[in-house]
Amino acid sequence: MPMFPRRAFVGTLVCLCTLSALPSCSSSGSDRKRHAGTPDDPYVIGMSQCNLGEPWRVQMNADIKRATSPYPNIKIIFKDAQNDSLTQRAHVEELVAQGIDLLVISPKEAAPLTQPVADAYKKGIPVIVLDRAVQGEEYTVFIGADNKKIGREAGKWAVKALGGKGKIVELKGLMTSTPGQDRNAGFREGLDLANNKDIQVVFEADMAWLEPNARKEMASALATQSDIQLVYAHNDPGAHGAYLAAKEADKHGAMKFIGIDALPHEGIRYVKDGILDATFAYPTGGAEAIETAIKILQGEKVEKKITLGTRIYTKENVAKGGEEIK
């Protein structure tokens, strides 16, 4: 089985403190014992996942496992915070205390996780922040797609699909998270309500990324609003929950549904089945995180921010693999 593919394996980890992209040396960081990075003494990467209640996050962990499997000199420790920021903070502190060589974290929320990430970074532990950002710059690299761009493209698609006129429901992801904030802000930019005055967002709610919550909120929207033409949900489970609520009320036929994530077994399948009208790909970044981690562990410099691309899937292009958003 291969070690690291691009160069001969470095038995002793190069001091990461010399790299501009990594934390500066401190006594605690430079004195910290690191693993040799061999099959007998593998590098230890801690993966702090905010929750595994979303299929997309289950896929992220699976992508990380798959990307790591060729390397016997890497060990992954997974932690599931079960959607609780305090638990995730404790997990980060626990992983640091265990002597990990690198931390990968997908935070539940920015503010509560900023300090533990910064603390790990200051101790000389490289930190890859995945999907959801933290505040400040005290981490090694952020990897994620451009949520504002995705939201903006969803807004533009909605305007076109409605012919510039109609009522919209927006079911938001967790609005204390950066993806939720950016997908909302981008969508409003794409709608350009100042110039598209015949489009209205008549109902909005935070469904915290969860399908049951989205279904409940959509039922409330249907009870209070008439003639809803389109639903924009911040993820595919949310869009699917909205569809189920509309179907139960026998109003789904007159609506269009937009989601985000485009997992093959979820969003893309929903488009193929005619449940969703559009979904936008949101890569998990799991494979990219491991690729970047390997570079860091070899002493290579990495970019501070790595932005992943996206695609749109509709009934017109889904069979061809969607269309890239440039």
C-alpha cells in the first residue's frame, strides 16, 4: 500500500512552524511530541464532525475514510458532536490532549468553535476548517464551496423559473452557521427584489438543515400563505421535507423546489424522480481535506483558502451530469 505518492516519505515531521501558512512556533508547539508517520507510528488526524444527522455529513466522513484508506501511515479519529457546539468544543480539546498531529473540523457554529480552533493552532497543531468557517485567521486552511455564489445562482434560477413573478418560501439552514448566512444572503442578491418587484418571499424559517423541521415549517407556510410558487431550501433534505408537506396538502404540483447538496442518492435522485426542479452541488471537501493534510504533514505550504466548485442539476441536464457553474 502507498505512503504519500508525490515524494519519498519524511520519517520525522518537518517543523511546521517554519511555514508561513501554519502557526508560528511557541514553546508548547515546538516541544509537542509528534508521531513519526510510519505504519508503526502513524500520523494521527482528529476529525471533529458537528453532527451525523445529515446525509451530507455522513458522506463527508465517508469521503475522508476513502481518501485515507491507501495510507497505512495515517490514523483518523472521528468525533461526532451530535449537533451540540459545547460537545464539539470538548471534542477538540480532547483530541488536542490526545496528541493529534493535525485537526480537521467542520464546526457547527462559528463563534463557539473559534477559540478551541485557535488554541489548537497556537499549540502548533495544523487545523483544516472544513465547510463552515470560524472567526478570525487562527487556522491553517479553510476548504469549502462558495455558499454565497450558490445562493446567488439559486436566486437567479428562481427568477427565471418564475418568469419574474411569484411567491417564494425560503427554508434556511442553521443561521448561526456561515453556510446558512451565505446561502440566504446570496439568494437575496440573486432575486434582486429591488428590480424584480413582482417576486415576494412570503415565508422564511430556520429549519437547521433537518428534513423533519423543514416539513413542519412548510406546513406552517401552507397554513398561512396561498399561491406559493417556489420553495428554496438551503439543503436537499429541507427541499424534500417541503415537498412532502406540499404533497400532503395536495399543492405540490403547482410548486417548484430548489435544494443544495446534490448527493447522488439524494438531491440528484430527487431531480431524476421529479421531486426537485433543481439542486446545486455542494462538495463535502473530504477528499480535498486529506490531500491537503498530506501536504501539510510533509512540510509543504498550502493556500489559506481552497474554494471548491459547484454544478446545477435540473431535469434538462441531470442525465448529462449537470452543468458547471462558473
